[in-house]
Amino acid sequence: MPDRSSSPGQAISDEIVRLYKARIGRGPSRVSTTIVRDLVICVMEDTHTPVEATMFEIGAHDLVHDVRRRFQTYAGSSLIEIV
């Protein structure tokens, strides 16, 4: 769970980085979280793994997007729990 001693947005960002590192092998280089009432928006930068970058270079965009969509479905409950 997020560390409530920091701002809620920062705590959510930190936990998202931890989740991505644990599940994908690396986290985003930067996460910005904005909270507006009951809406939480997280913007992540530099999220691709080296193999994903290679897949993009060879034109396999659909494959990378499919894997990421499946990951988001799989990790959805963990992401909700973080928030």
C-alpha cells in the first residue's frame, strides 16, 4: 500500500513504479499522478523494456500493445489496490 506520509499522488506513483519493476522487470523512468476528487490519472514515461523497444523497431507494434493490454488486465486489481 502507498506510504501515507508522503503526498497521496507521490505515494501512488511510487507504488506503481514498484509494481512495474516487480511484474515487468523495470519501472517507468517517471510517473506523475494527479488526483481530482474521485479521479486518479497516472502518466508514465519511458515504460518500454529493451525487448519491447526492439519489437517496435521491427514493426511489431500490435504485439507489444497486446502484451501491455493483457498485463493491464492482469494487474488491474493490484493497480486498484494501490489507489
